[in-house]
Amino acid sequence: MGLLDKLFGRDTPSEEVVRKVAEEGPRNPIDQLGVTGRLQRNAAYEDTAHIPKLTDYVAEKLAQLLRYSTEMPVLRLTATDEPTTPTDSKLGGAFYVPEGMRPPRNLDTGDQLYLLAQINFSQMPHLAGFPANGLLQFFIDGEDTLYGADYDHPQSQRSWRVRYIPQVPVTALHPGRVVRPAWHDDTTLPFEGPDTELKLTAQLGKQTITPSDYRFEDRLQRCIGTMNEYDRGFFRDHEAEIRDALDSLLESGGHQMGGYPLFTQSDPHDTRDPMWAKASVLLLQVDSIGDVIFGDSGVANFFIAPGDLERLDFSQTLYTWDCY
């Protein structure tokens, strides 16, 4: 199995997967009628009374085929209002600056950057391919309506920054090593207010490819190709309704590391730009939930190349966010 297979599952469900879904998956409403023979079966599929149940059945079957063929590990992050320390995993608030480092600034304006998120890997279940220790910090510009994003140069890190700190102090920190930039009248951040500081806890799980992922359509067509002629024909005739049901079944979002991203507009990987093609790992996703909101209910994503992540080199990380 190649690297992409390990990261993103197989391109086409295997025969074993197809058999497993047939045995364990949703039971076709037509089968429950005891219909036999091609003519009877065609008539049963064309009976409008069966459309709602068949729509749900085909959507559920496709969701299971996609789950078995694309499922990958994900670290789900939950934000709470529990008290935090400067080295805790969190969204917003004060952050730790090691000796010999300065708080990050916008390289063009000189404005101090604000903490978007901080991940203390020693507090998290281990996600394959990610560090087991250390502190990963994500900073954005609070004086910019785009939160520092540069869509023409998403790797620039001039108005945003990712920092990795290998050693996290276990003793009390000197006050001079803890920074909390002050909000100004024109500060613009994806937080409810200047006091927003949310502790992050994590749970390791698995995730099926999301409908907004650029690989989704290809994977879906491969799964459709494994179904019988009646299900394929029904999909062609009722594609819009089935896709709506499938989107609901595979709807995903929230704060996470790894897994598949969520986009409100489109996946920039679909541009086929080599820069985006390399950065295939979702390093962090911050969604609009509770006291966190990107524009009009948007979502922010950071991506990295697998080799860079393995080397703990975050200099080529890509940052993007979009909203409705």
C-alpha cells in the first residue's frame, strides 16, 4: 500500500468491502418486497411510492462504501470554558514564548500577532504521523479583516505564523515568558471578545471523506461503479435527492487535526497547484462554533506536506479560510 493509500484510503472499494456492505449494509426496500425477475424489479424501482425509501437506501449504501474505502484517523478537538495555563491546548488567549524567542509579529506592518490555537501534544492522544510531544502554536493578524490570510501566497507566513516548540516547561513560567496581546478598537479576530480563551481536549477517532474534499467526486463515482445496475440506474434518475441525503450522512466539521477538511466554498487543492498537492495533511481545522466565528460561519484550515510534518518543519504550512 502506497503513502497516499495509507493517508487517504483506497481509490475503489475492494471486493471484500463491497461484500461486507452487502451483508451488513442497509437492506434494499425492493428486496423486502420479495420481488424477483428483471421486469418485476424494474417496475418496482420505477414505482414512485418507493422513491423516498430507495433514496435513503442508496445514500446509506454509498456512505458505507465511502466509509470503508476512505476512512482515516482524526483527532477531534472540543473547546470548553475550563481554566487554562499558558502551555495548555487552547483557542485564543495568552501563550508561552520560550527564552530567546520574541512574540511573533506581522513582518510587513510590525503589528503583534494573536494566538488562534495552541496544541500541547503531550495532552493529546497520539495521532499517527503527528508529534507525540511539544507545543504547536498558530498565530493570526488581529488588525486585518482577513485574519492574516494571503490567498495569493498561502505559505508566506508574513501576516500569520506557525511555531513549534519541542520542549514544553513543566514548572511555573516567568511572567515575562507569557504574552497576551491587548485588543484595540479596530482589532478583528474570530473570537467573541478579548477574553475568549477556550481549553481544547481531544478524542481520537475515524472520519470518512467529506463532500467538500476535492477527491470526493472521484471516490463517489468509483463506489457507484461497484453497485448493481438497479441501484446505479436509480442514482442516475434521482441523483439530486440522493446527493442531498448523502451530504447529510457525511456532514462533518468542528475543530480537528488530521482527517478530511471542511470547506464552505471550494477545496483549494482542486486547483492542481503543486504547492497544494504537496500539502495533503490537515494540520489543524478551526470551525465556527460557539465563541469562535470566521466571517459568516466560516472555517480555517492549515495544511502541511507529510514529509515536512515528519521533519517537524512547519515553514511551508499553508493557511486558508473561507465562509458563506
